[in-house]
Amino acid sequence: MQKYLPLAFILAATSVSAQELSISQKLELRTDCKADISRLCPGITPGGGRLIECIKAKKDQLSKPCAATIAKVMASRQQ
């Protein structure tokens, strides 16, 4: 389940459905954001918006790679 945590955050933050993300985008998000979620929100169980709220509250603490990947995915979805 942990491999999907970054994806859950991105989907909620960007209102993008899983079908709209390419496989490469999903892999990039998982690679670039997994450590951030583990570091910033340990023990938070996904569901009910808990994980998303934690990440949003700590968005200024995201690593540069994770923040950049989130921005890149959001930009590609807006085109």
C-alpha cells in the first residue's frame, strides 16, 4: 500500500484521476515523493483525507525533487 501513497496525494491535490496519469508519471511520483511522505507523515494511514492534509500542511518541507515532480504533473494535466 505504501507504494501508492505519493499517488494518493497527487490525485487529491490535483484532482487528476488515476486513468489520466501515464505509467511514467506514476513511477516518477512514487520515486520522487515516497521518502517525503514517509518522513513528513509517519504513521498517517491513508483514507479520509488524513495523508493529504498532512502533506498539504507540510508542503513547504517537501524535497525539491518531489515538489518539482508534483508541479510537472500538474502542469502537464492543465495543457
